[in-house]
Amino acid sequence: MSVVAVLVMLAAGAAPRAEPARYEVDPDHLSITFRTSHLGLADSRGMFLIGAGSFSFDESAPAIRDIRFTVAPAGAFTPPQTGSADIAGAGSRITFVGKQSRQTGPRTGTVSGDLTLNGITRPATLDLTWIDNQDFPFRSKHHAVALSVETRISDRTFGGTGAPGGEMELQIDFEAKRVEG
């Protein structure tokens, strides 16, 4: 944006809009948890230990774009009856590639895209909450944004057995570092 355009906007009382910044999920500040029903009886909870992601985010809008997230089910911590092999096939990854986002409130929105599990890709919508953003006060002093993402995954939709209660609630809470340069 040119200096003249900024001066015109300021004179008109409008603040200049920030450009979307690129962010990468910080693996040290990532929590990927799930809840699933064991045959329609008791709920089991677990945690995926390995995940990565990136996206573009405009704090002034707010809007999220170009989101891509990958979870490695083989790195899951689960109760014995819901081992990671039951969640996704061996060597499989859970991948989400966002295509469209929509703001639903001042700090909430949805991201629609493609979810791949067990080699099957289906449309999915993630509920997104923007928790906070700030300059990190320690070591690298990077700028960070904190987000929470939730969705439900149907077992039957992704090639599962369709057993009673065959749905998984997935929640991803994370901080992401702004990529400088």
C-alpha cells in the first residue's frame, strides 16, 4: 500500500488493513485430543502426539486461509480398546486442506475443506475459535496466534465398520508462530 493511500485512508478515518500473515503450528504448543465411543458404551479419550500445520491469518479481518493440517494417528496415546490402529489404518495420516472460511462471530468461524482419513477424502467443516494473539515474551520473541479447532468424524464415512457410536470428536488446540520474511 502506498504512503499516499495510507494518508488518504487516515484522513478519511479508516485504518489501513493488515495483510494476512503466514503461520506455522508450533509443535511445542499443540494438543490434539479425541473422544470416541467404544461400541456405543463408554466413551474413550485419547491424544494424538504428532501433528503439523500452516495457514494464513489476518488478525484485522479476522480471516483464515490456506489452512493445511496433518495428524499422524500412529503416534496416538489411547486406551487399549481404542488403539491407534482402530482410528486409522497403519501408516495412514489424517489430513485437512481448507478451501473456504466464514466468520460466524467476532472470534469464531468455520473452515470447510477436504478431510482425508484411511485414504478416503470427504468434505468436512471445522469449527474455529481464535483464542488470542500476542508477541511471545521469551527467547525468540516471535508473534503467535492461539486457535482452537473442533470437528466430528464419522467412522462409516471414512471406510470404518459403522459400529454403534462410530464417531470421533476431534479437538485441536495450538499456538502458531508467524513466519517472518
